[in-house]
Amino acid sequence: MEFTDFGILIDLVFIGLLIAVLVYAVRLNRHISALHNNKAELEKLLGGFVASTERAEEAIQKVKRHTQENIEAVQDAVGKAETLRADLSYMLDRGEEIANRLEEGIRSGRTAYQAGGRSEPAVEAAQAGSGAAAKEGGVSKPQSKERPAGENEVKAKSKADLLKALQGMR
């Protein structure tokens, strides 16, 4: 082979390589054009993504605010409930005390009444009669002619205690 044949062979290899580069450049140009065309769509997608992210962050902040408000409202309600529970507990204790005093007064009144010679049905009839006539604060007014003085004092004290308890609730 001669030098000129060798030069032609090198030229043919370069021509082949140049054709391959040209084909590759054309394909690369098409891909770059497609990327440029899709760039606008990608920017729209990114803009939508950013807007969605901002809305999500605002929604999270709203949820946090509402949660905090709800926590404060529940804490207020719990505080009021605790106050009411304490008031009800106090009223229940006072009511039990007054009921016990009234029960003791009724027992002592029945004992004194029975010692006076009357039977228990008569006591019940006297209590029913005075209860129907006038009631004040849930305690019937004593009738001084039919009841012993000790029972009147106990009832008056019970009535005063009941009124104090009711005033203490305010």
C-alpha cells in the first residue's frame, strides 16, 4: 500500500467519524429543542407546585391556630367545670349536714311528741297538715300549739342553717 492509499483510508475514517458526529449532533439538537419546548411546561408545573406548597403551609398554620384556640376553650371549660364541681361538692356536703340535722330534729320531735301521749300516726297527720298549710325553703312552719318547744327550736335552727347554705352558694 502506498502512502496515498493510506491517506485516503484515513480520510474515509475521518469522513465516517464526521458522519457519526453529525448524526449525533442532529439527535442532540432534537433533544435540546424538546427540552426547550418542555421548559415552559416544567416552569408551569414548578409554579403550581410552589403555590400548592404555600397553600399547604397556610392550611397548617390555620390548623395550628384553631387547635390552640380549641385547647384554650377546653381549658376554660375544664376550669369552669372544676369550679362547679367544687361548688356542687360543697352544696352536697352542706345538704347532707342539714338533712342530718333535720332528721335528728324529727326524731327528737317524735320522741318528745310520743312522750306527750300521742301516737305516731297523729304526728304524721300533724306534720302533713302543717306542710300543706305553708312551706318555706322546703321546711314546714311549726305550729306552736301542737308541737313541743324543743322541736320548734330545732326546726328554726335547721331552717336558719338551710338559708345560710343557700346564701353561701351564691
